[in-house]
Amino acid sequence: MPQVIAGPIVRKVTSTECHIWVVTSNADSPKLNLSANEVVVSGNCQRETIRVGKYAFIHLLSFTSSEPFEDTARIGYSLSFSDDAQQASWENEQRGLLYDGQSSLCFHYTEAPETILHGSCRKPHFHSDDALAQVDVLHKNAFKKQNDFPDLLLMTGDQIYADDVAGPMLKAIHSVIDRLGLYHEALEGAVVTNTNELATHEHGYYEREQLLPQIATNTVLSSIFFGAKKKPVFTSVNAQNHLIGSAEIIAMYLLVWSDTLWADINIDKDGIPPKYHAIFDKEHEALNGFVKQLPQVRRALAHIPTYMIFDDHDVTDDWNLTRGWEQEVYGNPLSKRMIGNALIGYLLCQGWGNAPKKVAPLIAKVQESMGESGLNSHDEIIDELLDFDQWHYRLDTTPPIEVLDTRTQRWRSESNMNKPSGLMDWEALCDFQHSIIGKESVIVVSAAPIYGVKVIEAIQKVFTFFGKALTVDAENWMAHKGTANVILNIFRHYKTPPDFIILSGDVHYSFVYDVRLRFRRNSPHITQFTCSGLKNAFPDRLIKWLDRLNRVLYRSKSPLNVFTRRRNMSVKAREPSMGYGELFNGCAIGVLKISQKNTDVQCKALLSNGKEVEFPASKDD
């Protein structure tokens, strides 16, 4: 058994603090030691641990330095175990995480980041290379030159796909659950009574929609979408292998963050119905490519402060899209448990490292409830998670970075349970406005683009009018009148920061918009950089037609602009150096370069094959 089975991943870093996320196969929590210029950094180390299986322990190691870190200076860090054999095992394992010439793992902090990486939507079985591996290439080159290190990485949603899982990945998940002894759980209102039955059930692979909750179509919402006596509670079209238990969620995270466990996983077709063998083989081929790049991903994440926020696929497709969706999903004990399990996984593997102090009460409750065979108060923990409203967070950099929660603070429609909810409600938007008022500049992370492609939003609006919001995934900022008006008024407020950068993902294509207010002399300079996905893409032929339609129907002088909510704003697209029109379609990670001396904002997409796509600003900007 490897000593460290996932991580270390550098998480929140400030001028005096750093937090390292790591998963070990034994209870011995390692001590975190820091050094600068080969001199030991004095300070205090704290260790928190949550056991999730017989041989699986998630740790967050926190170090508070006695003196501030030197700006942009590389800080070395090491993990030390009290047992000599465990320490020797870790030192041997650590070699694969070091770059040429390195003697220890390291990171740096800067109050004024100039190179920010961001990306979203990383589906392991998508047939393309993983753009997240390019972070490793950037670090490899930086170590050679001893400069040009990226400052931080923002992962803007869909870090895992809990609702869209390949058959071979599900096989690997069950292998990890058995090997690590991850805790199973009893289920209420399900075909199976315990999650330990899932791996051997006749519908356990490619037919899980038959295990998921189904209810009578006794509502208008149900009859519109399904027109049958029974309908699935979840709206994901890829729910054939939807993750159910918390053990499956935890195993998924371990397998997408680290290559360590993959070495001893043997994926076979036992239990796979013959009619799915062809799709299984195709997914297996794609998954092999994903696993091949995991050493690069793991090494990169060990050297850069990384922050994350959820989007729907981290939990399930269309998560909280409409009031009707929420009523049906949270009204069923199994679907509510599945949402809660995904949030437990997010808390332990993503949210914990973003803002440790904010989630400390949740972590304490999980620690108190965790027994020898799992959570003793599983439903109570899930209720706490569903009531929690502090998933958003802020980085006190220059400019400050505001990471928005656009999933759990929805502005629900009161007139129709079938209409899309606003991505943030009035109170959350007011809190956001209060936090940015008076600032010179700000960077905002929103999983969904605030300024979307107009023709796509128009199509979604038409489908929503006919009660088909779920059909076209109508999740955009303009879909809800209240949310749209408030967010646009924030940009129009006279105390809004003059320089505004929005980073987003979600949509599976990339574009850059420069936005100005019409009829106003001192308009804020708003740049939105959407880059998606890391390992996912839009159907190429379809995006070409949508891009062409958007340029024809919504050109700058088109009368159709009058009917959009953004009619008082000038939205100019930056044309990509590769591809076509305004949109670029391909797996990529965004590279944002900002200058602290002026308002220059440079945007480029680093593709999974190593090529670069520039989005140059027009001369009049």
C-alpha cells in the first residue's frame, strides 16, 4: 500500500499561512515543515484528519509562519512521518513529484498575482488529452529558467463528473473502495439496501438509472418532460453509471487527483452486460490516456496554490436548476442522500482547502460523527451541508478575487416551478456588491459566464417559454429577470471597480468579451475570459453554426440587441488567433496575464496539445 495515495496538493496560501491537502493509507498524520533558501521557517503546524476508510485518511496540514513569506520567493515544504518505515516509503514516492534539480516540493505566494491559470470541465473519458497536464509543462519550463512561475490555479467547476461516469472508471472506483476499505452506507428508499451491493447488482453498470429514484408523473413538470407513468428524479442524460454512495465519490476524487492507485487496478468486464462491451472498450481507451497524464497533473498540483468551486456535475446535472427540480429531488430520501454524498466529497476534497476557517464547523461535525464504519449521523450531516450558505470565498490579493457560489443560493421563481432559478439570489448579490464596492479592481470567478453567447441564450429562452428549461440546460445569468437586473445594475453602479475581470467555464468552449457601458463617459472596463473545458468540448459542427448565427443575428448594429437585457452595454468579442469567428472549441486551460502597472489584460488558451490560442484585444481597447 502506498504511504501517500493522493496529493499533496497546495491549497490556500496567504502571506503567513499555507494549507496542504493529502491522503494517506494510515492514521499517522504527517507534519508539515517549510524552508526558504534552505533555512527552516519557524512557525506553528496544525494537522486535521478525517478517516474515510480502513486505509484512507484525508488530512489538511496547516502552517502559520512567524514572519511573512517573501513575495514570489519559492518556499520549500516537506512531509515528515513519525514512523521511519513510513517516512522512507514517502521519500521514495516523492521522487516522482520533483522537477529536475529540485530537492523538495515548493510553492510561492504573491500578493499581486500576474499569471493566473483557470479551467473547468474535466471528464476523464472524453477522447482528448488533459489540458490540466499543461500546468506541469509550465512548471517544468519555469524550473529550467527559475522564473515565470504561474501564481495560482483556479478550477472553476466540474472537477469531477459524478453523474457521467465511464464503465471502466466505475470498475476502478469499486476496486479502490475494496482496497482501501472505504466506508459503505445503508440506503433508504432504494432498490439496494446498502452501497456494498452496487458492484455486484445486475443493474450496477450502465443501467443505474433503474436503481435511481423514480416517481409518478403527478406534476406538470413531470408530464412535460417525461410524459410517462414513471420518471427518473435526476435529469442527467448520462446517469447510467451515476455515483450513489459517499465511498464512490471519495474513490472518484482519489482517482482523478492521483495516479498512485491506478498502478494496481485491473479493469475487466466481469459484470458488464455483453451489449455494453463496445462502449466499455471505447471508454477504456480514453481512460487509459487520462491515467497516462495523471503523474503530470499530480506533480503540478503539488507546486501551485489551487482553488476550486463546484458546478453541477460535481454533484449532478442541472443541480438546483428549477424550483420543481429541487422539490422532487430533495423530496426523495435516496436522491437527497446522493446530493448530500456529493457535497461530503466536495467538502473533504475541494471546499476544505479553499477556506479552512469557513468550513471548520462542518469539518468538526464530520469528525464527531465519523465512527469505525462511517458516519453515525449521515442524514444529519447532509442536512447541515444542504443548509450551509458559505461555499463562496475571497482571496485577499491585489486585485482581490471573489469566487461565487452560483449553485446553492438560487433565486427561485415564485410564478412557475418550471422556470430556471437565478444563479444567485438578491441577498447573495447584495453581499457580493458590498464586498467589491470602492475597490480599484476585482477578479470574479463565476462557473457560468455572466455575459453569454446571445444566440445560445435566445435559444434557451425560447425553450424555457415552452417549459423545456431542463432540455437546453438553461443556466445563464440572464435566464432569471431578478438575478439579471441585479448583476447588471452592479456593473452600472458608480462605485463599481473601474477594472473588472470575470473568469468562467461551464460551456465547453472558450471566448473573451470586452464590455463597456453605453452612454456613459467613465464606464468600467470589464473583461470576461471564459475557458472550458480542460477535458471536454462542444460538438464542433454545432458550435460553428451557433458562432456563425451569433455573428449574423447579434452583430454590433443588429436591432435584435434591443431585445436583450444587455442592450445598454457594448459587448465586443476578441477574435481567437486559431479557429473561427468569436468562439474557440477545444480542450484548453486559460492563462490570464494582468499588469499591476496598467489595465492591460492578456488572455490566451493553452491547448491540451501544447499549442496556444491568443485572444488579442482590439486597438480601441
